[in-house]
Amino acid sequence: MLTSKKKQTIIKKHQEHGTDTGSNKVQVAMLTERIDLLANHLKKHKKDNHSRRGLIKMVADRRGHVKMLEKTSPEKHKEVLKIIKA
């Protein structure tokens, strides 16, 4: 689970302007962090199928945001791919 302080640091790092909290780039960064945390959880708790389902939904949601960025702005898409691979 992401704390509000962790969320704020992620938002400040990836926002495009001062009040940007919901752009595709910020949402991909937040989802990537949550996916990493949940993947680590599932390494310990292999039979937690409810969390596994949530992980799959988050990955699909992130993929949708990345596809939208690929169509609308290729330069932002390249930046987002760096976030995912980091």
C-alpha cells in the first residue's frame, strides 16, 4: 500500500505542471509503484489469488495508459517506458 507521502513524491517527480495529478504519465508511475509492491507481496504469499487478480487488473490498466500515450504523444511515451523499466 502506498502512503500519502510516497504518492506525493511520485506525483512531484512525474508531474508536468504544478497541479498535475492525473495525467497518463503520473498514473503510469503510480501504477508501476503499486505493481512492484504487489509483486513483492505475491512472492511471499503465492496462494493469494485475490491480490493476484488485482495485480493483473493494474497491469492491464497501465498498459491502456501506455497505449494511449503511444497514440497521442510519442515523446511522452518514450519517457513513460523509462519509468516502467526503471
